[in-house]
Amino acid sequence: MIPNHDFLRHTLDNPAGLSPCQFQLDNGVQVQVWDTGVICFEPKQPAEKDIVLACGVHGNETAPIEICAELIQDILQQRLVPAHRTLVLIANPAAINAGSREVEENLNRLFSGYHSKGAGLINNERKRAQVLEQFVSRFYQQAPAGSRKRYLYDLHTAIRGSRFEKFAVYPFLHDKAWQQNQLEFLRACGVSTVLLMQTAAPTFSYYASNTHGADAFTVELGKVRPFGQNDMRRFADARNSLRALVAGQPVATQAFDEKDFHLYEVYRSIHKQTQDFKLHFADDVENFTTYPVGTLLATDGDTEYRVEKEGEALIFPNAKVAVGQRAMLMVIPRSVQGQLA
Ligand SMILES: O=C(O)CCC(=O)N[C@@H](CCC(=O)O)C(=O)O
Ligand SMILES: [Zn+2]
């Protein structure tokens, strides 16, 4: 039903859609293909977690796609046995085939209904964002009754190198407490730099967090590289921790100690206002770089953006985004002492 148990290949061969199908593995795990890139695993007696793993929201971010493709194949071949209901999403097959971040529009700016705003469902990324929301809703709503925990890890790699190779974006929680066990899990994945957002966002992780109450994160696992050029040893902690999570096996976490983390909050978000938006530092400047107060960072027509605050660090600078979109975040260190649940 899935040739060679290779769901990534099957997805990329059918980027426009796949007929739903379902079957059972010899170990009792129920497999349901809901669409291209959308596969759901349900153990006979699922434990309490409902886990969504997403990759390929940006088509050129290949290492997370490889991690998820291997996990799917290993479940299908019964080398990995899920203990929890698990939905794996290869989010943007057309962009993966094109080897590009997006085909027409940034998929990760289209969640929480943004797909249908303005001009509406005018391209495939907008349509995909809508159906991904529907699949995530279905997955969480179809869970067995009882006390359950929802998770979504949206796996990415960043365009630039980074002073801290791996980092996560913790979506805005509307003043709810950050989860200590989630910070511990991220650290087991090799991620000890976390950006705590203070505003709503059109991203997949914010959607899962805000709409479904999931513990949800955008996880940046390294730098963008083409298929075949990822050193998968650098992803071993993330790969192994995610597989242990799905299998219900112990994850090698350590008790939270703030000294082990680099925690940041957003000081300001710089949006591209005109086509003239220009960054005033080189393409190889890394995420989390700091400059002295007063340094010119970017210009946008007559507007100048300079470092305003000691310790302000830049992240996700990208002059190529569409006008109106986030072109860079400036972040500052912060503490979460006494603010964790
Ligand atoms: O490296 C970059 O500039 C972008 C990497 C990336 O795709 N980041 C995500 C972050 C999403 C979030 O803020 O939760 C994105 O920009 O969509
Ligand atoms: Zn990305």
C-alpha cells in the first residue's frame, strides 16, 4: 500500500494528493493515510499522549524530513512501535519537490485561519494550511476519552548558521506558565536555547498551542542543507528523543536548571515595509549575533533600524520576505525563574 514502506517517496510522487487508506500492522498498530504527507498511527491500546510531528513546512529544510521519514518507515516495518497516537505530517510536498522554502507563499504564515484571509484560498499553500489545520483538529478530537496530553513539534532548520546551533520557538501562551518538562525534553533533543514569544503568530506551533492547548514548538535543528548533505550525527539527540517519546520509552532528560539554557524574549519584531528593505550585515552573520548599541542593522526606505539595547540579538533576518512580513526579530535574554509549571 505504501511502496517499500517509503512514505516520503510516496508523498513526493503524489504531491497533489493521495486517496485515504488504512491497514493494520502485525503488531496491532492501526495505520491511516489521510492525504499526501499525512499519516496517523494508533496503537491498539494507546497511552495518554497525542503527538504530532511536522516537517517540511519549508520545503528546503531537509534534515527534519529525513528524521520523520525514517521514523515513519521504522514504524511501518515494526522496528519502532508507537505507544502513543502519533500523527506525522510532511507538510509541503510541492515545496520539497521544488527544493525551495515555499512555492507561492510561506506556509508558516497561514495558520490560525490566515489561509482564508484577504484574497482567500488562492494557492496550494493556503489550501494546505487549511487542511493541515483540519487534520490536526481531527487527530486531537478523535483521541480516546480521558485525561490526555497534546504535543506538536514542528521541525525546521534555519537559513543561517546560529551561535546556538539548535533552538526552539515557544509560542505565546497568553500568560499561561511555560512547562518545565517541555524545556527538559527540548534539552534532551539538544535544544537548550529557547525563544519565548510574547505575541500571537500565524505559525503552525502557535496554532496547535492556542487552538488545541498542545505543548507546541517550532524547533530549529540546525542549518538548511539539501538532501544528502546533512550530517545526521548532529541530529542524533533530537532523533533519538523523538523516537523514545513516540515509543513511550524513557527520554534522557535532566532536571531543569536555568543555567543550562539560553532563554530569550522578543524585544521587537521588524517587518518589511517596502521593497527597499535591506540588511546591513553579511549573509553569513549568525542568528543570535549581538552588536554595540547604535549599530545600523537594516534600512527600509527612509527608516533606519539600529541596535537600541545592550545585549539585543538578531534572529531570522531575511530581506527576501514579502512586504508586510516579519523580516527579523530582535531578542534579549530573560529569566523564567518562578514562572514555570
Ligand atoms: O532561518 C530563518 O530565517 C527562518 C527559519 C524558520 O523557518 N523559522 C520559522 C520560525 C517559526 C516561529 O516563529 O515559530 C519561520 O520563520 O517560520
Ligand atoms: Zn522553517
